[in-house]
Amino acid sequence: MRIVTTKELSSYKILPFDLYNEANGKILSAGEVLTPGKLIMLKNYSKLYTEELFSEGAKGEKSSSGRSGLKKMLNFSYDTLEASDFETVINRENILKIEVQIKIKYYYRKSLDLFLQGYYEEGLLKLNSLVSIITGDLFKHLSKTKKGSQIRFLGEYDICHPLNVAIISGLIAKKLEFSPIAIDNVVLAGLLHDIGKLEIKLPDGSSALLSTHEDEVAKHTTLGYEIIKNKLHLSDDIAKAALEHHENNDGSGYPKGISSDYINEIAQIINVANYYDNMACNRTPIQISNNKDALRTMLELGSKRFSVKMLYTFIHMYNYDDPKDFNDMII
């Protein structure tokens, strides 16, 4: 076993050995082509190893039936998914084709299932592939519209909200001219910002992913930070995005009540995207029905709630006159 760096890996076209992380999870297999997207993904790991850290016995390896079940769960890719296999609500106004909307939601649903089963490393691999899809083909289309209503996924909150936050956050980062790697990190942070809710069990047995009572799930920020740092072994910026995305510019947020520039930059972006999408999903005390009302409300909240830089970057991305009712977009 030895530590390998991403600089060394960039010298290979074909990976000559299996690649593992600190949690003994295999990231890539020998023989895989090291595409630019994979190299960018690997930079999210603090350490990479050429072999597993422990023997099979020491790891407490899952049973053969468990391995078989995991293999079945992992046996999907965006290209092989059939849109007809997943029934879901779609946005008739979305600039993306219906089939693309369905496949993106289906892919994320299957990735989320891996996290729900406790397969964090495997779920992360799938999410990194989704990041490449979002920042590649999807952004080429979504960057063309000036209507916020045309970029939103509608329907199941536990699927659509992380996707919407990731996409909107990534587009803000793109508008701010972040580097491609930084944009990927923002999108990944958006997909993971609520991951701490997976470990919250509410008294009534309902899922924290779907709860509208923020006080009951407030600890998801610290739980998310711990998952991202200790189970996914991602960068501190991505972990802090989960920890601080409910911090407000005036210090009135949680969990620490920090303010202004003390809030992580990615968290500042996600704060804007998260509040916007939660409003659009009617999951805040402020009820709105369309994109125009959402933008007006966010401007009224202004610098008390949001970073001025992130808020106005978001506001200027879209046409203020976008009065189409969200409920009228659903088919």
C-alpha cells in the first residue's frame, strides 16, 4: 500500500492499479480511462491509496449476499437508465427535454438510495458522475434561459430540492467566473447540503428529508458536516457548505450564528439557492406562487439574510418579470 497523488495520476491515461480512499472504499479500478472529469473528482479526496488499508477480515466485510445486493444497486449509469422506468412529475416549462428531466431525477433517486442504505462512498461516486453531467450538457442548455422557472425540477421534494440547489448554485458560481473545478465543488456541495437529514429519525417516524419543521431538523447541518468530513472524506469547503448553509448574513442563522464573510463562500451561494427553492416549494413561512414573487421576496429580505454579492448575482441572472405559476407548469 502507498499513497498516490492526483499529480501522479494525471500522468496516466489508463489507471494501472485499483484506487482506494481512507475508508477502504474502492474509488476506481485498474484499467479505467482517467478522463479529465475523473481527475477532477479525485481531487476531492484528501488521500488516495493504491491498495486497501486493511485485509478483508479486518474490515468486517459484508456478506456475499450483501455484496451481491450492493452490486445490483450499483449497476446503473445515466446512459443506461430508461426514462420509462421512473414515474415522476415534470416541469413543462423546463428548458430541458422531458426525457432528460426524468433521467436526471431517476439517477439522483438511485444515488440517494445508496446513501440511505449506508453506502456513502458508492453514492459519492455516482454523485460525482452526476456533477459532470450537470456542469457539462445540462449547463449548456440551462445557461441560455433568463427565466428561473425554466431551470427548476418539480415534484418530489427529496429529489428535486437537492438538484435545484445544486444547479442554481453552480450557475451562480459560473456567473461569478469560478474555475471549472470550483464550479464542480459548488454543484457537489449543493447535492450534499442536506445529507445530514439522512441520519435524523423524527419522533413520528417521518423522514427528515421531507419535514417542513426546520426546528426539528436543525441539527442536519452539523450531521452533514460530519458525514462529509468523516465518511466521504471531502474538502473542508464542501463540508462547511453543509454546516453553514443556514447561516444568515446578519448572524441570525444557525448552527453558530456567524455572519458576513465568516460564512463559507460556497455556503453563502447555497444559502441563496436553498432559500429560493424552498420558497418555490412552499416550505417557508412566506408563500409565493411564481418566480417573480420569489425574486421580490428575496430582494426584500436583502442583506439581512443573504450575502449581497451572491444575492444580486442570482437576481441578475434571471428576468424579474416571470409570473408563470409554478403549479401550472406541472404535467
